[in-house]
Amino acid sequence: MAKSYSNAYIFRFALIMVIIVATTLSVAFAFLKPLQDANRRIEKIMNLLQAANIPVDKDNADSLYLSHLIAEAMVDPATGEYVSIFRADGTFELGEERAFDVDMRKLVYAQRLYREGRSEDNPALPLFMIRGTEGDTLFIIPLFGRGLWGPVWGNIAVGADRNTIKGATFDHQGETPGLGAEINQRFFMDTFIGKRLFDQEGEFQSVKVVKGGVSTLPEERRIHAVDAISGGTITSDGVSEMLFDGLKSYVPFLQKAI
């Protein structure tokens, strides 16, 4: 009888502790979520502005974004036409979908379903038009892909010719420190500046991260390549794949100025 009582006591104690812990976690999540969402928003803004080579920090991110933003747009992947345009003054010129609200992970998954014939919906593509420090218009294209240990993502800024890269930012969830994790360092990201997405015939080439270095390629291919990170081969391949797959979707839009 004593043993039965002891087991019942242990069960009740464990149940009460589970309820207390679950309640505490739920309250903490509800309290912290607005802060987490705000941090993610600021980080996204900073990455967009840094891709446009605009110096930014957490304190001035919001104001700089509003002063440099021309518009957020959604683009039809089949025609390259705008299907939604959200202006910096907070109004929609066209449509009703903001590029800033797009979850790139979900977008890439939806694109895969479409390519594999498992969905009839070919989702619209987010695009950011940012005014650069010299007053030029930059088209910022967000990207999402896979690295060695988890997702990688980034932004590519393309100039008014819709061909020449003017800036780039990349980041990762859990790549190897000192190796693949170096994709978010300026020494790597800045190597994309001046590279081109199309060749002289107007054919899409993307930009490839090359193991062994750009110098190993024929001269005409070097404008479409950057040096890989030493020891980060799989992450470099992931960035190359992300660039090709992501930017290829924007080709109908980009070719309008080629």
C-alpha cells in the first residue's frame, strides 16, 4: 500500500512540474516573441541595406530603410511583370502583397512543388528597389538555399542594367566556424561586386563560387565567378546552387533591360 501511495505521489509531482514548466515556457515565449520578431525585422533590413553598400546599424536601420527604399515589389516569374508594388510612403501602387513579408524558406519550397508538378501555383517573387548612396537604383534579390549543416541565405544587389552585381550579403544557420561560416564576411561578399549575371550574348550564367579560384577559368568565364572559401567546399557549392536557382527565377524580369 505504501508503495502504491509513493508511486501516486511521484506521478502527481511529475504532472505538476510538467504543467508549471509548460506554463512558464508559454509565458516566456509570448513575452519574448515580439522582441524576437523585432530583431529579425531589423536584421532583415540591415542585410538589405548592406547589400546596397549602405552603412547601417541597429539604431538607424528603420530610418535608413525608409529614406533609401523606392519600393518593395512582387514579380511574376513567368513574365517578369510587377504584380504588386508597395511604396516607401506606406501605400500600394499595385496589388496588396509586400515583399518584406515573404518567407523565403516557404517560397523556395513552393517553387520546388511547382517545378515537380505537385502544385499549379508558381509563386510571385519578392524584389526590393533601393536608392544607392550615389542616387542610383539597385534591385535587391533575396535568396535562400542549403549549406553543409543548415540553410544559407542572402541578398544580391543588381544595378540599373539588371546585369551587374553591385553588392551582396550572405549568412548561415550553422556552417563550420573558420570555413563555410566565412560566407558572411566582407572579404568574401565583396568579391561579388562587379560580377555579371549574363554573358555577352544575353544568356544567363549566374555567378559560381569556384574551388581552386577564378584564375583557373578561361578569361571570359571569370566575370561570372568568385573564389571559393578555403576548406568550405560544400558551403561554397551551396551558395553557387542558391545563386543559380534563385536568380534564374528572376531572368524574365532581369532580361527586360538586357
